Amino acid sequence: MDFSTSNEESELSQAQTELYKHVYNFVGSMALKSAMELGIADAIHSHGKPITLLELATVLNLHPSKIGVLHRLLRLLTHNGLFARTTVPGIEGAEEETAYGLTPPSKLLVKSNSTCLAPIVKGALHSSSLDMWGSSKKWLTEDKEDLTLFESATGESFWEFLNKETESDTLSMFQEAMAADSNMFKLALKEGMHVFEGLTSLVDVAGGRGGISKLIHEAFPDIKCTVFDQPQVVASLSGDENLNFVAGDMFMSIPPADAVLLKWVLHDWNDEQSLKILKNCKEAISGRGKDGKVIIIEILIDETSDDRELTELKLKYDLVLLSMFNGKEREKKEWEELIYGAGFSSYKITPICGIKSLIEVFP
Ligand code: SAH
Ligand code: P1S
């Protein structure tokens, strides 16, 4: 009998492996979520050097019966690069021991660091973002235009869900995630200083709790920054002379300024809604004539310049935004249609922090 694998068999095996990789993608996300909830990165950080399994289990207060589980969790998380595996010398001449350290992505889970993305892990992997996927077939087959997957699954929009009195913890979780993302811009802002030079005022439209405005305010204390968001988000916040919080509805009108900033806003909305927002932005900067501008910080899908993995991440984001808000991530052509459709005359794209780009839009 010939046991050498035929081409057909090897293709089938490869196909199976490929499919299973996609099926179990979610386990990587869930293992990351567990690591974040346990505080593994914080424990390694506080230890000041790579930590052994037993030391880690002790500081995390794990029951001794769970040490084997922790080992297997870390086996995946070191394999996929979230943590590093090294060795430390054994105590009093004993054999060296395996120890776990941080890698660049897990450093972003350390809560005492100024750049910490743990709130994004918490928010994006919260049940409110996951459970709706159980209704995807119902959503795709029902004939209700404009209904999001979230609404189809829960009976209310994600904004309604966040804004309910009873969900103030979820609203805080969402806003903390946005603030964490904004903090990542500290270095990028320094490099992109020219974008803000010469401005005397700026409105951060749908600016959440003002994460990025606070950084701009630090770097340019003379610019009058206004964070504009829904009343339930900004009502309780206060700033200072050049950083103020204003409640309102960007679909109605936007306070006037030299420039408008829209970070992570337009991807929440469909084209019609985005056009309305952009037209209101154009109105808000009209007092500054040709020198006004709109600064958009968003994802740009660019399959020709980005590698396959980065495009995959951006396309996943597109589906997340679609399912929650009927929003979308856009390609250059789609950005152009929005920008010119809203009556602007030119734009300039610069890559910035991580997966986002900065698009300056001129009247
Ligand atoms: N720009 C911020 C927040 C992005 S989240 C950041 O990047 O950190 C999107 C924001 O849009 C939320 O804070 C939400 O409250 C706000 N928003 C939603 N509808 C709005 C409306 N009609 N007018 C003003 N802000 C709105
Ligand atoms: C999806 O929703 C948004 C994110 C992601 C998301 C929306 C914006 C920006 C980022 O981060 C979170 C998500 C955070 C969350 C969440 C969902 O907290 C609770 O639910 O994956 C805004 O433009």
C-alpha cells in the first residue's frame, strides 16, 4: 500500500488547516481578554523583570490547581508574541527556570503606563460587541433597511444602549476606550505639529471626554479648544480657559472655529450622515475663509500600500463598525467622494499612529 500523500490529499489537509485557523481565531482574542482581566501584564511590569509561573500564579492569587491552566494560557500567548518566554537563574544554584516577560504589544496592557490600551481590549471584547453576531443570519435575511446588526439583535441602537441610565458603566467603558486610543497620539502629535500651527481655535467634534483635545491643549496652550459631544458625555466635565466642553448635536450645528477635528467619528456613520456632518463642519470653519480646515483622523483602507495583515485588520474593523453602527471604513475613493460631495476643494492624507491616517480637508 502506498502511504505517500497524493496531491489531492495534501490540498485537502491544507484546506482543513486553513479553515480551522479561521474558526479558532476567536480563541486568541479570548485568551488576550483573560490575560487583560487577570492583569498578567501589570504583574510582570510590577515584578520589574521576567516572572516565573509560580511567582505569577502567586501574585495573581490563583488557586494552586490553576497553575497548569495558566501555563497553557501563556503557552499560546507567548507563541503568538503577546508575551516573551525567557529563562531566569534558579535560586541558590538550582536549574534555570522559564520566565515570562513583556513584548511591545503587551506593554500596551500595563495599566500604569500612559499609553495603555487595556480599555480597548475590555470594550471591544465586551459581550455587547460579541453577542449580536448570533443574530447575523436573521439580520441578513430580514428586509429592514438601515437596521444595524446590534439593533436587530437587541431591539435598540448601540447609542441608545450606551445612553440608557442603567448602562452608565457601559458608557464609561466606551468613553474610557476612546480616551485610551486618544492617549496613543502623544508622540504622533509632536511629529505632526505643523497640522495645528497657526490655528487660534479648534472644535473637537464628537470628541468624547476630550482625550485628544487635552493633548493638543498641552502642546498648543494658545489654541482655544472646544470639545463638542452629546450632553450625557460632556455635561459633567470642566476644563479651563482654553479647553472647554460644549454639549450639542453635530447633525444640527457645530460651534465656529478655525479648524474642526473629527477623530474616529465618520466611521460610525453611513455616507449620507457623514456628508451632513462634513457640511456642518464646513459651515463651522467658514469664518476663516480659505484658511480654515477639517482634520479627520480615521482608517484608510489601502490594499496597494498596506500589507495583507494590516488590510485584514482594517476590513475586520469595517465589519465591527457596520454591525454596531451601520458605519464603515473607507478607501481613498470613498473618502474623496465624501470630501468633494460636502463641497471641499482639496485634501491631503498623512499616515499617523498605528492603523489610522490623518486627512486634512480644505474649503
Ligand atoms: N472623537 C473621540 C470619540 C469617538 S467615539 C475619540 O476619538 O476619542 C464617537 C463619539 O461620537 C462619542 O463620544 C459619541 O458620544 C459622539 N456622538 C454621537 N452622536 C453624536 C452627535 N449627534 N453629536 C455629537 N456627538 C455625537
Ligand atoms: C467598536 O466601536 C468603536 C470602537 C471599538 C469597538 C467605535 C469607535 C471607536 C472604536 O472600540 C470599542 C468598541 C470600545 C467599546 C465597544 C466597542 O466599549 C464598549 O463597546 O470595537 C468610535 O468611532
